[in-house]
Amino acid sequence: MSDLDAINLVLFVFRVAIGAVMLAHGYNHVWGGGKITGTASWFGSMGMRPPLVQAWLASATELGAGALLVLGLFTPLGGAGVVGTMVVAWIIAHRTNGFFIFKPGQGWEYVMVLAFCGVVLGTVGPGEWSLDNSVDLLDDLTGTTGLLLSAGLGVAGAAMLLLTCWRPPARNG
């Protein structure tokens, strides 16, 4: 196996793994447990308004970003979807619970790692074993462009959503 083949194999496995995680999250929000209405109720309890719209928006973003990453198509946009959803989750659900995921309320280590994976994939690109490469977008969407798209759009989207739709619930005590 050549060095280039090894790099392409690792990028393929990495982006498919992150994409599959995002697809699983989106699927679970829509069809798992309490389904989309349960997700909306949970989002509403954390101050996301309107909750049903936010539940669908988050779920569609996770499903879309996951699919883009699995396919290696418009990879920085898939990365931006990961970054955006994980930054929102980090702020509204995990930031006050400490670092470790195993702490009560679940800390922010997991969502932080996923957010940075989105930036890495957006910047480095999906590798040659991707649709981006097949349609000759690989060189156009990697490096600085990929970084700006994945990190910039992800963080900007999260910030805009939080500023316009998040109303933190009042703390008792």
C-alpha cells in the first residue's frame, strides 16, 4: 500500500465514521425514543424557540451533514453542519456540566471533539476516494477555503441560531 493509499483509506474511514455518527444522531432525533415531538419537547426545555422548528432544523442538519460526509461531497459544508450543531449542543446542553461526558448532565468533551472533527474534515478534505474528487472539487474546497467554510459557516450559523432562537430558561435558586 502506498502512502497516498494509506492517507486516502484513513480519510475515508474517518469521514464515514463521523458522518455515520451524525446520521445516527439525526435519525434518533426524528425516529428514536420520543421521536421528533420528544426531541422538540427536550429542545423547548432548554430554551430553543420554536421547539418543533428547532428539532427539525437540528435533525435535518445532522442528517444532511452526515450524508455529505459519508459521500465526501461538499465536505466543508458537511463539516460546517457538524460544527454548527455541536457548538449549539455545547452551549445549550453541555457547557455547565464540566469537561467529562461521564459527569452528571454529560460534559462537553464529546461535542467538542465532534466539532473539531468537522473542522478537520472541512480543512483537510475527504481524500481522493470521494465524490468531491470525482467531480473535481477536491482542490477548490480544501485548505483555507475548507477551513473558512467549515469553521466559519458552522460557528456563524450556531451564533445566529443562538442569538435569534435561544432563550435560556430561568434557573431556580
